[in-house]
Amino acid sequence: MRPVIVFPPGDFVTRRQVPIPIQRTFPALKITGFVTPAIAAFVLAVATSAVSSSAQAPPAAPHAHPPLPPPTNLKVLPKDLTGDQVMEIMHKFEGMLGAECNVCHAVDPKNIGPNGRPRLNFADDSKKEKQAARLMIKMVDDINKNYVSMIEDSDGPVTCGTCHRGHLKPEAFVPQPEHDHDHPGAADHDHDHDHPGTR
């Protein structure tokens, strides 16, 4: 059974209009009753829009970019990574270091992009920052493999962000002022400052 929308008489129209009968059948619904011309036009427009939109095909999936070409000159990262996987890793590095790609990767003045600016040459090893990044990747891998993995109940692997925290150069750690020995729990340890062999 098709739904029937009936508009009862009411005082929701501020200016005087002559009610007109309407009866128009759509594939999905039937509208009958007495309404003012303005309301009739509005209802017909909404109904027509609803019916036409329901007949349309579902929206197409967002267009995915073509796969990136395979990376070249990988010396620290696994050589079997795809271009998309390397790009995902690089974006994570960017976030952890608060840096952009051009910090480590050199510009290729002969390869101009559609925006008129030169593209980056990701395989180029000329920047010292790229060499430093490779050393840091090795360091993080060594810390996780040979140290953190040996600590029971560790909080998980360290990352670039463990130290950098969104800064290209990690901020210097400033220890808190010497703590008060009178607080609760101070008896858990003993500081014998008068003993010559304590330092």
C-alpha cells in the first residue's frame, strides 16, 4: 500500500491564499488533500527530488591515486617495500619530527612539477640530513631490538617521536628542581650527603 500524505487545513500560512486540490501520483508515494499553492509547490518539489534521487545510482567510490612507483636506493628500510608503503612511513616521520620532505630530500631543478616548482629527488643522497636520518633509523631499530625487547613489561618500542616529539631538533630536557626529602615516601631511600663516598 502506498503512503498517503494528507495536509489538514491549518493556519500556518500567513497570507491568504486559496486552497487548491492536488493529486499527483509518483512511483513511491501519492499526495492528496487541500493545500495552498505555495505549500503545494514545495511538496511537489520535495517529492520529485526524493523520487529522482532514489532512482539514481549510488555514488561512485572516491577515486584512488595510482600506485606510486617502486622506491629506489633504499639502504635502511626493507628493499621489498612498495612506493605507497615507503610514503606512509615517510609521512609518519614527518609528523614525529615536525618536518617536511625537503628537509632530507634534495630538489631536482631539472624536474619541474605542474605547480611550476621543482620536484624532489628521493633517491638522491647528497643531503647530510638524509644520512643522519638513516643513522637515526638504525639507532631506533637497535634500541628496540637489543634493549627495549629485553625489558619485561616495557611500554612498547621507541620511535622517532619518543625523543623528537614533533621537533626536528629534540628539545633539551630540563630536570625538575631537587625534590623535597620531607614528602611522603622520602623514607624509601637515603641520601647521605655527609659521606665522602656517596658521589
